Amino acid sequence: MVNNKIYLATKVSLFIANYSRNLRMVADIRRKEKVEKITEFAKRMKKFQEKASAVLKKTQKEIE
């Protein structure tokens, strides 16, 4: 159990007083969605980088 009580003297919780931000509380931390495999992620990122590179090269040629 987390003590996130707001104190009368400080008008903030101890977490805010210590870390200058609100405590993020998650009700259910178990994932219910499919987790992407690292190889799928790497392939997707590679495709994105190739597309971004092509667009940047095209734009650079248009500027010259």
C-alpha cells in the first residue's frame, strides 16, 4: 500500500514533496495486449529509417 495522503501542513503528499511530481499509480500492471517481438520491432524500425532517409535525400536534392 502506498501512502499518498495529503498532509495539512504542506498541502501536498510526501511523494510530491520528495520528488516534485505526482505518483503514478497503475491499477493493473499485467499486459493484456500482444507484445511485439524484438525482431519484428527491429524490422519495423529499419523500414521506417529507410523511408525517412529516402525522404530526407529527396528533400536535400530539391533544395540544391
